[in-house]
Amino acid sequence: MEQIYSEEGIPIRQTVVEPSTFRQNLLYNATLNGMEETTVQAMVSDVITRINAKVGDRVVKDQIIVCFPQNTPSAQYEQALTAFNSIKTTYERMQRLFAQGAISQQDLDNVETQYKVSKANLEVSDKMINVRAPISGIITAMNVNPSERAYPGKDLFTVASTNGYKAVVMVPDTEITKFRKGAKATATWLDTTISGRVSEISLAMDSSTKAFRVEVAFPGMNKKINYGVTAEISIEILTKPNVIVVERHQIQSNNGTKYVWLNQDGKAVKREITTGLDNTLAYEVISGLNPGDILITEGLNLLTEGAKLRVIE
């Protein structure tokens, strides 16, 4: 192989050095939830009679999702319905009498007040036994089954809006000063990446986690990413334009000295460099490289000073 390399040249790949923008990002893992997401809880203790949706179904606001029996004691639905029907009949009769001039406005107002109170009581009872979707969106979790007994405070289901994703990352106090509202961010799950921005930064440290809550919003819906998955969140904390940036694997070091390999007239030349900022994947090069230099990017481990090169396109 040495003879082949000396005759034909060491195979390499290369690139022309050009100024670019250095970007420094911080990485976190977080759950991608809906931009708006609500978990609905039971208000009564009874057996569930019917469930009208499953995970993945699209629902509209006020659509009935979970039903309890009408005779659930704590809801008092049947009593409220009877009282409402009774006062409704009375109210309608009083309206006719008022139109005929047989009763005063005060009499009508008194009955109307009773009617409105009874109607409100019925609506409350109805919402307790017929649990509705609080927002339009997709059912992302169904925590109960038909014939299962629920109790007040038990999570029934979760609805997430379809206008985007939201992730919450907890940032330590040593890093929070680097964040700014509106900073660019990406979320990557498997081989899919979506873009967003920092939407909210907490001003106070969470006492339980000893970190600051940072919310990141990702507008739009991507069919390849389900709600509830854990994604890698990358948040941009610094940008520096018009600098030379070299990827970490293209830089070698010896006794603390960093250097790169250049192609000069078909020969390998070692060039010492000084680096500045880094983002774990790349370095800002402060000195040692100039625009127009031909940087060797692959085949570095085979190189020696002055070695003949063969460029692989």
C-alpha cells in the first residue's frame, strides 16, 4: 500500500476554506407535546358507561368523549333535569301571561331568574356525566376504559391541538443567561427534524428541579412525529458571522497543539491553527487558515508532511 500511495498518491477528500457563520447550540432531551394540551379529569365517582373516541382521533371542542350514568349520585343530573323542566314550563306560561298583561314585569323577572339558575345547574350536572373535549385537536392519551370506575381527579383523556408542538427544557443556572426569547431551535426525533424558537423563559428558578423552565414552540404539524415522543432539542445560544469554521474531526492535535492538513500543489502540508469558540461539533479558527486554502477533510490518518495526494471526488 505504501508503494501504491507513493506512486498514485494518498486518497483524500478536500474543501475550499470559506468564511461562514459559527453557531453554538446547547442540547437537551424533552418531550414534544401539543402547542396547546389539556388533560381532562373526572368530577364524579362512578363506572364509565361509554367512550366515544380513541387515541389518534380528531375531536372538536365540546364534543362528548366520556360518559357516566345519568343517575350518578354526586352529579344529581336527574334531579336537575326534573327541576329544569318544571321551571321551564312555568317560565313559558308566565311569558304568555305577561304578553297578555296578566302579570307584572317583576313576576316575570322572578321566574326568569329561577329558570336561569335551574338551567345553569343542569348544565353543570350534564358536564359532570358527559365529559367534553375542552379544545379541538387530537386525542393523545386515553387513560380509562368502558366499565372502569373513575373517581374525582382521575385523568380521563388528553387532547392536544394540531397547530404545532411544544417542548419544555430545564436549564441550569450556569446556562440560563445564554438564552434569549426568539432564539432558533430544532427538535429531532429519529430521522425527522422540525424548526422552532424559544417562546418563554422563566424568570425564577424552579425550587424542585433547581433549574429554569424554558419553553420552545415548534409551529405546524408533522405526520412523522407523534405527540409525546422524546426528542433532542437543540437551542442556538450564539452566532458569529464571517469566521472560518472547521469540523472537529478535521482537526488533529499533538501535545496540546492543534493542526490541520492542507493540499498545496498536490502535496500534504501540516498547518498549525489557533481555535476559539467550539460547539462540540466544530471549532472557530482564529488563526492559521485563510479563505481559499484547500483543507483536507478525509484521509487524514494516512498523511505525512509532503506526501503525494490523490483527490477523490
